[in-house]
Amino acid sequence: MSAEVSSTIAEGILQAAVRLFARKGYEATSTREIVEAAGVTKPMIYYYFKNKEGLYEAVLTRFLSQFSTRLRAVVDEPREPRDYLTEVVWAHLDYFSENRDFAKFFYAVFFGPDESALAVSLMSATRQVQDLLIEACQKAVATGLVKPERLEALVTALNGMINLWVIATVKHGAEITRAVAVEIVDLILDGVASPAKDRV
């Protein structure tokens, strides 16, 4: 079997799995359903992924490593301080909008039982993504855009807004554009209240 054929089969299984995990949940999805959706035989799951748990790990690794690579490129590119935050927010919104099945599955596990093996694995896998968000926020602090004592609040606010928008998109079909990312950063950095001198 050529590497290209092997890669195509594994990719087909991964895509079928994430679609089914998003629609039915991990526990309710059988390996039989996955192989039928992928158009392969059951031994192919065991050959490429060992078992269903291995397939879950592969789904996490595949999507989160893709996303981490995209985010790393954003953080490493020289930008104006405010633009770092905007582009980091946009990278999150754009990636999860492009990968809605993965986003649905991700949030189902994230908001599921804390002590499940799936949740423990997910939290470990998302650490690199969280570290990149913190790094972008630290750049805003280093340039004086944000006070050092506000770093934690900035990270929390960005995380919250990103997650709310991704959920709104995946669950309710909200449209995500780069302008949304700009607005999120503006709201967090500038607030929404008018300056006292401008109030009537």
C-alpha cells in the first residue's frame, strides 16, 4: 500500500469520525458507523489507530496541531501590538468556523464530565493553544498597550469572547468575519462606556 493511499484512507476515517462524533457524540458512535461512513473495513481503524480511543486521540492531535501551527505563525509575525490580539482572535474564529464538526465535538467534550478520559486528554492537548494566546497577550503588555497587572484579565476576556463567538457560529449560524475579531479586541481594550466627559 503506497503512502499516498494510506494517507487517504486514514484521512477518510478521521473525517468520518469527527463528523459522527459531532453529530452523535463520542460514546454513541460505533466503530461500525465510522467505517461505513468512511467506506472502509473495520480492520482499517485498528491498523491506523489501534482502537476508537486511538482514533479520538488522532482527531484531537490532527485538528489542534493544525490550529497550533496556524496560531504560532500569527504570533511569530511582526505586527503592531493591537494587531497581534486581533489576528490571534481571528485565527481562532476562522479555524473553528472552517472546522465546525471539530468545534461541535470539542465543545461537547469540553463541557462534558470533567473526569472523563476524553476531557482529561482534551485539556492536555489544548495547553499549547492556550500558551500561544497568553504569549500574544504578553506582547501587548510588553509594548505598554496593556498594564502588566491586567494580563490575566485580558487572557480571560479574549478566551471568553472567542468561545462565545465560536459557539454562536457553530450552534446558531452567526457570521464570523475579520471585523468581528477587530470589534472583540476594541471592546476589550477600549470598553463600551462613553468617557465621563462625553456623557450627558
